[in-house]
Amino acid sequence: MRPIFGRGLLAIQAACKNFSGPLWDNVPRLMHAVRRAYPQIMGIPDYEHYVAHMALNHPGDPVLSRREFYIQSINRKYSRSGPRCC
């Protein structure tokens, strides 16, 4: 079964799983995970993550410019047919 919020929630869960020691020692790691997850949960595209993914997994493929990336993201988000919440 796929998580409701996708990769963002998985990042928070992974950060929480590795906690050890007092809670306050782990707050910075949790906040980092929340900051990374929030845009994914809200559907905001992350260009830096895309560039890192392309460099790691598709080194020979061309990388879209920031403008092209956001245009493609907006088109993908709003070109779907059928019901959506917003």
C-alpha cells in the first residue's frame, strides 16, 4: 500500500526511526526531514533534488533548465483529467 503523502512522509519516518538518546538531540534531524518533506507533501517541485537525481541516475541525459523544469511540473500537475482536490 502506498503512503498517503508519498516520499515526504517516508523521509520523516526514516528520520524518526534512527533516533537515539534524548529527544532534544534529535530535533535538528527531524526538522531537516520535515523541511525536505513539506514541499513534496504540498506538491511543490524541487529543482535541486531533480538535478541531483539526474546526475546520479541518468548521467548522460540532458538536464532541464530551472524554467523548463517548473513548466513541465506545472503542466504535469494541471493537465491530468478527472477529479482533484484543488
